Amino acid sequence: MTDKKNWHLQPGIQMPPQVAEDVARIACALKSLSAYTTLVMEREDCPEDLQKLVEEGLDAMARVFVW
């Protein structure tokens, strides 16, 4: 396993490295959920509130990280 990260903090964002690593893991999980939700959205039974929650989370992460 490599320690190469595929993200960095947005300019002006400051947080301890371990906190940034933990938040990045959460963000990656959220991106995975977004991909899943996108696939589910092709079906008509996808809950609208789930999609809104995922989009809000992704928007929040974009304000912190550059992917």
C-alpha cells in the first residue's frame, strides 16, 4: 500500500494532517456513495432526499479539498 494521496487541501484551508487524512477518508466514502446514488437514480425509486444529502456533502468537501 502506498501513502500517495490523491487530494490536497484547498488554498487557505488549515487543519492538522491526521484530521485532514480522516476527513479525506470520509470524503472518499461520500464520493463512492455519490457514484452509487447516481446509478440508483436511473431507477425511479431513488429517494430524492438521499440525492440531496449526497450533493450537499460533495459540495462541502469541494470547499475543503481539491481532488
